[in-house]
Amino acid sequence: MRLITVAGPPSVGKTSVIVKTAKILVERGARPGVVKFDSLSTSDDVVFRRAGLQVAVGLAGGVCPDHFFVSNIDDCVQWADRAGLDMLIAESAGLCNRCSPHIRGVAAVCVVDALSGVHTPRKIGPMLKLADVVVITKADIVSQAEREVFAHHAHLANPKAALLFFNGVTGQGAAELAHHLAAAPRIAALEGERLRFPMPSAVCPYCIGETAIGRAHQRGNVRKMTFEDTAL
Amino acid sequence: MTDFESCLGCAESDGAAAHAAPDRLATREPPPHRPVPAVVSLTVVPGKGKAGERERETLHVEAGEVVCVVGPTGSGKSRLLGDIECLAQGDSPSGRRVLVNGEAPKPEWRFAAHQKLVAQVSQNMNFVVDLSVAEFIAMHAECRQVADPRRIAREVIACANDLAGETFGGGVSLTQLSGGQTRALMIADTALVSASPIVLIDEIENAGIDRKRALALLVAREKIVVISTHDPILALMGGRRAVVRHGAVAAILATSAEERTHLARLQEIDQAMLDLRQRLRTGERVGALPPILSGTKPWTR
Ligand SMILES: Nc1ncnc2c1ncn2[C@@H]1O[C@H](COP(=O)(O)OP(=O)(O)O)[C@@H](O)[C@H]1O
Ligand SMILES: [Mg+2]
């Protein structure tokens, strides 16, 4: 089984990237499937199914989607095995730039959107900085200069990653990404493996459902902002 | 700062995290920042048309040359430019192969997203970043490791003003530029800042920029310029034009001496139309038409 984690902020086009690339992988004889992680609901599974791909959905509900991901990904691999797949692409919810679902020894893709502005690559944390492949979408509708600056900033944020432009409408870039995914390492199970980057845990009352606002509830690992006029 | 901290984007660190060394799949070397190789020629090896019929014509373009691509809407002009942009190797719908200096380009040049051989200006492109013109062009120049980014930004703006007619300053926000100013700035930036030796221009005729100067600017930098167009003036400005039909290059015509003579007159007509437009815009009345438009001026042969 080859596992690939695909992460990226919401609405960057992760689903189109996966669908277009999986189509090429299928043409080349691979049997890819998808697991889609989201927080409350998703309709991406319909898109994947329509593209002829087997899909599992994981909804995190009240739990942090990245924590939910790491607690379930090995089960997803076992499911993909039972389903007769030889490649599993895990699409993350991509809600927070602090976490990253990338796993050691597992191919890691980060999708970013050229429309999000040239500073974005520097603002995205380990999700981009520790990826093996950085995919830039929607580059066809920004100026050449912005593409170049965006790609340059992505390169500075993660100099080792392969960087590629992907047009989610025409699929330009899919062949190149398919080439990277087909070379992803094989794994049997993830038991004992490690994340590339630690995820913060639930450490304050709000993590476990507190809704009341006030000092009395700010217990545990609380960080307060400082303002210039209140600083020591 | 450790790798780990740099991952967070700030020097903040929480205890548990300190053990986790970042890890990567491959131990690839970082791609070195190589200079873009000199491109002396570009060859589009025939593929197939939309119905699978064999394409007959090979398009071969040399540095400093302008080739136009003409054909009805939907005939495959943008596809041809797209094939050049991704330096297709039989892996695009047309099956074409693109050679640089007579050879298939090395994969690192095909896929080096941050140092591309091919730059593009098209009708779909816009500036989206929230910066002033001068700030952004200087930022682009910095990425290109240009020695004096501010100076080159001033040059680019002066050059764009030359092309657009309606002038703008460096302090104006990129997103406030008009369509014409936007295309003019894109072309000036591509010519002066971008290192890409191949420039593709996809249907920008309605932008109201000085086409002759725009081409001269690009050609002066020994770039290979391929332009898809419906504009007769632009089409005749190229040394040759590729005619695309049903997805395939059906013919390649060199601009004839006769066509070049027409070009002068067409440009005069075009200029007269532009002047007319300018007068209407500023609230003037149109009196007698200039001779070139009223038909009183004899053909200049
Ligand atoms: N040689 C070809 N093989 C397959 N499809 C093609 C070919 N040439 C063009 N097409 C497709 O035809 C459609 C119209 O082509 P396009 O390049 O957009 O036309 P134009 O730019 O001339 O209006 C596009 O979907 C394009 O991908
Ligand atoms: Mg077109």
C-alpha cells in the first residue's frame, strides 16, 4: 500500500487535484482510493465517487480534525487494504496552519492556492514546510510576476520540496504529480510510525466543550496576548 | 533558530515539541538556484489534431523571433501555447513534443516551478496581491536576485506607461490598474524582470496597449515570443504565423512583403481609431474624419 497525505487550507482545490491525478494513476494501472477527513460535513465524497474512486469519510465532529486524523489513519490503511486498493490518498480538512498530518516515511503533499497572495507560503506552517511536494493551484489566473514570487516564497519556505503548478480545471500538472505519487514509499501499517511534527493536545477547558467566556475558565495552558500599552 | 522552530514560523516552542526533529521522505538536495539556460531555439514537434488526425507542420522558432498563432475560437491556439508552457513531451491532449535547443528539456527545467523557462501573459490573468505597483515589482525583482530592485521597478513602471498611454505612478495599488495598464505592466515586467527566455502572449488585443513597442521590448531581450491573436495588426507584426485548425498547426506562413506594406496603413487606421476614441472619451465631438478613415487618402504603395 502506498499512502499519501494531502493537506492544504480550505478551498485551495485539494479535491480537484486528487481527482485529476487519480485519473492518470488509474490509466497507468494503479488502484487508488481516497479517505476524506473533515470536521462537520463534506460533500467531496460524492465528487470522488463520481470520478469512480472508492472513498471513506471521517468526520471529526467536536474533536480537532488533525487529532482525529492521526487516531484513525492506520484504520484507513487497513480499510484500503481490505478494499483491494494499492494506494490511499488522505485528504485533510486543512483548517489550521499549526498542525500537519504528514507522517515520516509517507509521501506528503501540500496544496496552496496562488490567489491567496504572495505572502501565504510563509504563513503556512509545517503543513507546507515539511511536505515533499508543494502543489500550487490557480496560478493560471494570476499574473506571471505573482506566480514567480509565490513559487519563490514557497521554495524559500521549503527548499527541499518539489514544487509544481496545477491547473485544477484543465488538469495541467496532474501527470507530474502522478509521477511523484507513484513513487511514494510502500507501507504495510502505521503502527509505531511517527508524525513529522507534533500536534498540540487539548489543554484548556475550551478544548473539551467549555463555552463560557471569562478569566475563571482560562485554566490550563493559557496564553494571553500582550499589548504595547500594557507591556511591562 | 532550529528547523523545528522555523516550522512554527516564530521562535515560540512548546516542551513536547522539542523532541520532534522534522523528517522528510526523500533526502533530495535542495534545487540549486541555477541561471536559466540560454535558449536559442524552440521546436514544437507535431502531434495530432482534435480528431486524432496527424499534425503536419513543425513549428521552429529562434531567439529574437516573434511568431503569431491564428485560427478561429476553439481551434486550439491556447492549447498550442499550453503545450509550449508545460514543455509537453507527448503527455498533453495533442501529443506534441516541445524541444528546447533541439533537445527534450531536462525534467528539472520542465518542472522547476520557481525558475521557469516560459513566461506567460494572457487575457485571464490579473494582479491579485494587495501591494503598490512599485513595492510588488521590487519584490519580484528581489526574487530574481536583481542588483537594484527599486531602480528596476522604476524602469518597469516607466516602460509600462510608455506602452499603456494612460500613465500611473508607483504608489498606486496593483488592483486599481485598468485593463490596459495591467497588461502593459505585465509585459514590461516580463521583459525587464522575468528571466524566462520564452514568452507566450494569449489574446491581449483589446487591452489598448502599444503593440509595436511591446513586441520591440520583448524582442530586444532576445526572447522567443509566441502570440495567439485575432488582431490583424499583431498577426502581421510577427515574422511568421502558424495557422491552427481543428487542434493542429495546418500551415505556417511567412509575413509577405505585400502584407508588410499593408501593415503600415493598418497601423495608421488603427491610430486614427485610437485618436477618435480618445476624443469621444474626453467629451469632444467628431468633426470631419481624418483622411485615412474617410477614404480620401490614396493607398500608399
Ligand atoms: N490537438 C488537440 N488535441 C486535443 N484537444 C485539443 C487539441 N487542440 C485543442 N484542443 C482542445 O480544444 C479546446 C479548444 O481549444 P483552445 O486552445 O482553447 O482554442 P482557442 O484558444 O483557439 O480558442 C480545448 O479544450 C483544447 O484543450
Ligand atoms: Mg484561447
